[in-house]
Amino acid sequence: MQGMTIIVKKITQIMAPVIFLFGLYVIVHGHLSPGGGFAGGVILAAAFILQILSFGSILPSLRREEVWLELLESTAVMGFLVISGLGLLLASFRIFFLNFINRGTVGQLLSGGIIPLENIVVGAEVCAAITTIFIALTVYQDEVTQ
Amino acid sequence: MIVYILCFLLFLIGLYGVVVKRNLIKIIISLAIMEYSVNLFLIMVGYISAGQAPIINEEVSRTGPFVDPLPQAMILTAIVIGLATTSLLLAIAIRLYGKYGTFDIRKINHLKG
Amino acid sequence: MRYVVLFIIMMLLWLAFTWNLQTPNLIVGGVASLLTAVLFGRSFLRNTVKFFQPQRYFWIIIYLFVFIWECLKANFDVAYRVLNPAMPIKPGIVKVKSTLKTDIGRTFLANSITMTPGTITVDVIEDDFYIHWIYVSSEDPKVYSRKILGRFEKYLKRIFE
Amino acid sequence: MNSLVPLFVIVPLGSAFLMVIFGRLIKHLSKILVTMMLLFLLYLTFYFLYNVTEPQIYEVGGHAARNGVPIAIYLVIDGFSKLLLLIISLIGFLSALYALSYTRQYTAEPKFYILFSLLIAGMNGLVISGDIFNIFVFLEISSIAAYALVAFGIEREQLEASFKYQVLGGVASLIILLSIGFIYWQTGTLNMADISAQVAGTGVFFKFVAVLLITGFGLKAAIFPFHSWLPDAHSSAPSPISAMLSGVVIKAIGIYVILRLFFNMFAINYEISMTITVLGALSMIIGSLLAIGQWDIKRMLAYSSISQIGYVILGVGIGMLVLVRGGDIKIAALAITGGLFHLINHAVFKGLLFLGAGAVEYRTGTRDMRKLGGLNEVMPVTASSSLIASLSISGVPPFNGFFSKLIIIIAAVQAKYYFLALLAVIVSIITIGYFMKLQKYTFFNKNVNFPKIREVPFSMAFSQILLAVLCLGLSLLVIPDVQKIFLKPAVDALINSTAYARVILGY
């Protein structure tokens, strides 16, 4: 895939970190405000997709990235399962999805028990998944047009 | 009530597109329209006029009428599922294009039944 | 260097987003900014020394006023052309050579031209700007390049070079 | 509250993602893991079948009901769920065993097992879910895995079949989601027990919703007017997946949900029962008629699936009709027993037939009966097991298919639906006809084209033998004492339809 003009590239250089940071903000504040893992993860993926779109890419590097993203995605899902499965192991109630951490006070950043943790792994998962989808479709397109 | 009917109409428009259109991409778009209509319907199911956003913090009192948050959670899940199905459909469509060189469903007829 | 600058900018942005100074927020913000800096530092702007030169910030403020003034003028100009029954327009694409050397400067110049009504940057190739203009008032390259670029170029040169 | 309940979902899901993470480091990890996982699930199912008699209710997250209003997502394992869990783990295990050798022809072997695990996870979750929206979510997980598995070979016909399956499956899912929205709109709850407590009357609105639900799940189950995707998808998929799709998936995501919703959630009424019975009878006839003319082995088997699913629905539908009319509850129980018995039997013998067809394709490279012939000399295991399955599906004693069909026909006669009984007999005869054609052309004629092929590898042959033994062994289910363990709880769960809500909500 080819890159775009100098204008898009420069703006991407400046804006991609900002978009990424905003995605992190949305994920971390998922239990306090609208948003959360999925929405934030999509924003994170947008930063990466913007970079790929504006700077262009070559097939081998895309394939390499796909491997890493797949790994990240599965690790994140495993993290989700482990966090929610810990309730089965740790607590005396043996409940899946048990909120076993102290929930704190409403409105604070550090509150909500396991929900922020789950938001973070969901965010990583969604980011990896959407970037993977994008890369996979790009790879297919390149294969088809060649 | 009219809004619900319009929603159902949108659903039917999507269904029409799925049944009638011959282009793979147009079929996918029609499916997406159907999905949006269902999502719209769900969000209206949970809507209460003059209801607050269902976030509890210091400013919002706990007593006021809240919009039902459950349909919103359902929609988020449905959107994620829709993302997965749409991307899988697009991937298959691209692969089909690679095999046949066309998006026209009349020319993609390897299977008879 | 780039990484550090990016980290600092991101931290400031984080504080602007959240607007509180409690310890957990600072720690989470620090981690988030660090992650961003590590991931995006490689592709961030080069020559980050310029961020530490205060005279550039002064020229940015000056430039803002200049830009707003030019924008206003261009607005009225376009409004006049649109509302006039005779429609005195003479559209065309002109090729202008810029004296700006850095890519970031060219980007901002192109964006400024696009944002002023009446002119749109169609493409930038090296230092040639292809600009669509609502009223091509002159055929002479010197005249029109001064008319389009001259008003922004000298400030941008101060800011970015 | 039994903490083992969520393991049915966690284990396959976890093993699927473990395969992705460590699959690159350890060779054959995915194969080992998928077998272990399914063995564990099988063990867990048997544990529940033997040791647990009461319905198990599990509140995810531990949020107990307040003032009788359920808050958490409920997972429920009752008799009917156990039956489906047994089928899923059993056929899943044997298909996975078969796939160990079969997937050598694909380059991306681990991905096959990942998708397979997701399919199992989706179906397990669907079957134990007590919440209607959760049913939708798990339905989509298994459907997406199934779509991807159908297209696994990325040849022309597989892609095309997968696209068709996806479009129709997508429409079905959206119709289901729409009806879930309608239900939530009217009742304000998603818990099936709670809904059933609130849907007391049978207003016009709920009839409309019922029609939508029959359409949606009928599309997923390929009942007669919605069957057009099934022959393509089931015949194009890799053979172990065909066995899963025909044997398990359409039952778990189609039949199971229809029965669960219309027995336990809505009150049974005459119109809906009549519709279901008529659709069952129609798909029984039309599937068998369409199967006669096929020359592609797997296509014939796929059409035959439509027909056999018709039997299941017919049996259960007669039970519903008897219940609605206030007839003898023993007759209703007999009819439902027949239907569910046929459900298990169909999973076993159709799985075996698809595995056999896959074995033939694996060695010869073709599925066209006209090119095959005389394979019983060179592939004795495949030929004999396929023969057993064919006899079983066409209802020859002493194989299991005979008994389940017999029970359905006896129930139809006792309930005085003589016409339906006659239809069932006729379709059974047609079934014998086309399976004789399959056997004759594939295994018995003269071997012209493939004189030098060998028997399939061990794991493929072994799983076929196991399934053939099951074909005989399942006939034991006619004995009441054996029925008590496997079928009786399921039939009870369906017949005491209103008890479901009472047990779960606890009043």
C-alpha cells in the first residue's frame, strides 16, 4: 500500500500520539464516564491504522506485525479470562466474574474493583483485533490486486 | 410509535437490499443497515423522555429518572458482534473477488443449489 | 530526545484531559504517556530542540492574529463574490514555489491556505504548491505567489525554521 | 450454586486462546490441547449426568436476585441442557479425533483447532445460558466460528458457500436480535424464567414475536422454507466440520433454542405448535425428496440432514400438540422422547456418515458417486462403518435409528395423527432408497478408478469405529432404566414447561 502526501504524513506524526493518548484516557476512565474498553480500543486502533494509511506499508512488515498483534490479542483475552476466573479460585464463594478487589468510592480513578482492569485488557484486545482486521484486509487486497 | 415503525421500515429496507441486490458489497451494506436499524430500535426501547444518562457520580442525583442502561450494554455487544461478522464477510468477499474477478453474484455460481 | 519531548507533551495533554492533580491520576497519566512515547517516539517530529526556543511561541501567537485577520478578509471577499449577481469569479489552479524548507512548515502553510476561504491546496510536491484559487487575479508567478503565500510565509519561517 | 457450571465455557475459550499464544512455540500443542479439552468436557458432562439431578442455577458475578427480580446473567443446567452438552462433547471429541489426521492437508492446521474450540465454547455457552440475550451472544460466537470453518479451505465453492451461509445467518441473527428487543420492550427483562413468568397471556404481539423467533432460529436450524444454505455449507466444509455442523450445530443453535423458548419461555399454544409440526413434516418430506437426485455424497447427506431434523421436530411437535389439547401426558412424553432420542441418534449417525464421506474424499479426492465404486475392498473400515450408519439412519433394526423412528411413529398413532405417522413411514422408506443408492455407487459397484488406495490413517478409522459402536449402543436407550439417566430429565424439563420458571426464580 502506498503512502499519502507530505501534509497527511506530518499531521499524522503530530496527531497519532494524541489519538493514542486519548484512547488510553477513554479506557482508563471507562468506569467513570462513557466509553470504556471497546470504545477506547477502537480509538487506539485508529492511531495505528492512521499511521499505516498515511505512511504506507509493505507486505512483509504487515505480516510480521500481524503475528505480534495476534499474540497481543490472545494474551489480552487470556488476561480477561484469568481476571474473571480468579474469582473462581481465590474467593470462598467460587463465583465467576466475582469483583474481589475493594471497590473504593464512586467517582475516584482507583475504584470499581476489577472493572478497570478488565477495561484495560478489553482495550488491548479490541485495539489488536481491529488493527489485525485492517491489516488482514489490506494483505488480502494486495494479494488480489497483484 | 411512528419512530418504531420507521425503525422497522429501515429493517425492511435492509432486508430488501439483501434479497434484491446483486453486488456482494451492496449485500454487506444492506446487512449493516439492518444491524443499525436493530440497534436504533434497542436504544429507543431503553429511552425515557427527559431521563438522565445512567452514570452515578456526585453531581447527578440518584433519584432522578435514568435512561435504561441495559439496552445500551446490549447494543455495545451487538456492535462488537456486528464488527466481527462484517469483517468476516468483507474478507470472504475479497477472497471471492480474487477467485472470480467480480463482485457480481450472478457470475459467482459454482454451487448450483 | 524525541521520546522525552513527546512524553512531556503527552503528560501535559493528560493533565488537560483529566484536570486533577491527585497522585493516582499522575501515576496513571505517567504510565499512559510513557507508553505513548515509547510506541510513537520513533515516528514523532525530528528536531525537537525547537520546542525549547521561546521566541517561536511568541511568533505563533502573532501568527494566530495574522491568520485570523486574513481569514476575515478572505471571508468577506468570497461573500462578495458569491452574493454579487454578476459572479465575478475566475477559478483556476496555480503553481506556486514556496521558500519554506521544512516539511512541517509546508504542511502548516498548506493547511493555512486551505483554511482561508477562496484558496485550496490541491497538492504539494517538493516545494511546489498547487493551489485552486477562486479569482486568479494575475498571470505573473511573482505577483500571485506574493498574494497567496507572502502573507503567511514569513511568520511560518520564523516559527518552524 | 455449583461452581463447575461456568467451566463449560471457560475451558474451551481458554484453550482456544492458549493455542494462539503457545501454538508457535510447541508443535502439535493445538492437537493435544483440543483433545484434552474435549475429554475434560466429556468427563464434566458425565459428572453432571450421574451426580447432579436438580437443575443447577448459577448467577454470574454473584449478584443474587433482589425482590424476586433476577439481576445477574443466569447459567442454568437442567436435563435438556445436559442432553445437548453430551451430544456436543461426544461428537466434538470424535470429530476432533478424526480431524487430527484429516487436517494434515491444510497449511494453517492450528487455526482449525482454534476455531473448533470457539465453536465448542459458543455452543456450550448457548446451551447452558438462561438469559435470552446471552443466547444471542453465544449463538453468534458459534456462528462466526462456523462461517470461518466452512470457508477454511478457501477454494471457490467453500468461499461461496460460506458467503451464502453468512448472509442468511446474519439475517437470522438480526431477526433474532430484533425479537429479543421486542421481548425486552414488553417485559423489561432478559431472563428467560422471568419472561416466562411475565408472559402470561398469549397476545397478538407475542405471536408476532414467536413468528419472528421461529423464522430466525428456523434459518439457523435449516427447517424447510429456510434450508437453502445448508446443502452448500455442509457439503463444502471440511468433513469433521460437516459432521459437527450437521450433527450438532444446527441442533444446538436451532432446535435447542426453539424448543427451549417455546416450551419453557412462552406458554405453548395451538397455533405455534401446529406451525412447528407442519414445518417439521414439510422439511422431513422435502429434504428426503431433494436428497434422492444428488450425486455428490456430502450434498446428499446434507439434504438428508434436513429430512432427519424434520423427524426431530415432528416428534416434539406432536408432543406439543398433545400437551396443548390436554391429551394424555404419557403420549406427549413418548413423542418428545422419540424426538430427543432421534436428536442424539441423528448426531451420531450423521456424524459417522460425514466422517465416512470425508474418509472417501481424503483418499480418492472426489465426492462424486459416479466416479467411485467398490471401495469396500480397499477401505473396509470406512465401508463397514458407513454401512452401519446407513442402516441406522434408514431405520433398520437393531440399530438406534429404528427405535427412535418407531417411538415417534407409535406416538403419532397414539395421538391419532395417522397422516403424520404415515408420512414418517414413507419418508423412512425414501431414506432407505437413497442410502442404498449411496452404498451401491460408493462402496459396492466395481472399483474402476481407484484400485490402489489404502485405508485412512488410524485416528480417522478409530473415531469411525467408535461412532459405529455408538450406533449400536444407543439402541440401549429404549430400555427405561437407561433412558432414566439420559433422556428422562430432558423430557421432564420440556414437559413440565412452567416448572422451569418456578425452579429458577425459586417460588
